[in-house]
Amino acid sequence: MGRVSAGDTVVMVDIKGKRYLLKVEPGGRFETNRGYILHDDVIEKAYGDEVYTNKGFPFLILSPSTYDLIQSTRRVTQIIYPKDAFYIVFRLDLYSGKRVIEAGTGSGAFTAVLAKAVMPDGRVFSYEMRESMIEYATKTVKNAGVSDLVEIKKRDIREGFDEEDVDAVFLDLRTPWYYLDQAYSALKPGGHFGCLVPTANQVIELLKAMKEHKFGDIEVEELILRRFKVVAERFRPEDRMVAHTAYLIFARKLTCRDAGSWYSFRMGRAWKNKLPSDES
């Protein structure tokens, strides 16, 4: 994909860093406050090249990353920021072939992230109650090119999930503590549970409820991302930052009789028998 083809989705970046997601079609016209660009002038351009508006302003042409797709998704619901999204994928141990349930599809941006993590052989099962959100998420997933890996279901998850023995369950719900039975039933033994909530009160309610279920190795985390000014002569942090976005809760499904003994580890997660490096 070294050059732009008709039908491609590209990222157009202006000289001040403003980004536009654009589907390139023959005969189309991209309108901006700096003039317009004919789609035909973009087709066959190399990615990383630039194109000029009719007023002479340059735009950079880039292929969209998963990060770009998340950032460009319209905020019809609370979104999961990229700094959290990709860490969640890591903590849920998702890769090709894994099966994961998501409850709370929303705009579908994180659904697409999950699908890209488990592609090409995995599967994402996403549950949502609102028809308008299902329609929007279906478009988001299609634009991300992962429709064949995602099944979106309209369901009140109080009724439970259709799937069993999945590798991971992720809840993006206002009251996740009401659905721990359903998550536990769907997970395989030792499977990964994840949840995201924005307030401390929600974390407290969830932790209380998890004591009544066989979840263990529980951790609560928050990620802070700081950007820096890309100026060699005065390199320093930017004046503004996205600080708190959400609390992340992770756990494993336990099957032992005394799960309470493994609820959490207050002294940390020290590794005493690390695998030796392969020196051969």
C-alpha cells in the first residue's frame, strides 16, 4: 500500500497538525478553510507525500493507523482513549486466535481495536442495547476493515452471554458489578477479566462485588500520558495534558475452593523465578 488508490481512506494533515480522515473517490473534492483538493490529485500519490490546495497550502498524506481511527471517531458516547485501549489489549493477553467478549459497544472504536488485536483468526463478540449505537458501531468496524471478525449483538446482558470458554471479557458499563456472574460464566478457567470505569465510587462498588465472586489476582490501575514539545531548543512538557480518563480493573477467573486467598496481592507482584534468557 505504497500509493493511494481509489476507495482508500487516508489521513490528510494540514501545516498546523489538524487531521482529517478522508475516503478518496474519483471526482471527489476535499473542502477546507485553506482551499480545496481534488481527490484525483491524491490518487496515485505516495503515502508520506504532500498535495496542495487550490490556494497553495500543503497537506500531508498518511495512511490511517488504529490510533487515528480511534481519535477520529465521533464522540457519541464516552470513548476509551488510545493510552488505555492498547494497554487493555496487552493486559487481556489478546492476539491472533483469541476470543473476547465486549459489553458496551458504544461507538465501536474499541471494538475495532479488539478485532485488530485478535486478527486474523480471533473473534470479538460485542453486546449493546441501543439500536442507534449498533448502527454507528457497525459503520466504525466496517471503516476499520474488521467486520468479518466482529459480531455485534443486541442484548440485555442480564440474560447472559451466548459464548462460553472465551479468553477474555471486558465490561465498559456504568454498573459492571451487576454483571459479574455473567462474565464469570462466559470465561474459560483462568481467563482474563477487564473493566473500565471513570469514578472512584464505581471502583469501590466493583471491588466489593468481586469479593463475592471467584475472581482473583485483582489490580486497579490508572495511566497518565504526558506529551512533550518537539522543539530541540526548548524541549519540555506541553502546557496541557489529558490527565485522568478512567480507572482500569483487571482480574483472572479462579476455580479453586478458597478464591478469597488470591483476591489481591498487597505487597505487589514480585517474580521470584524469572525465566532465564536464551543464550544459545
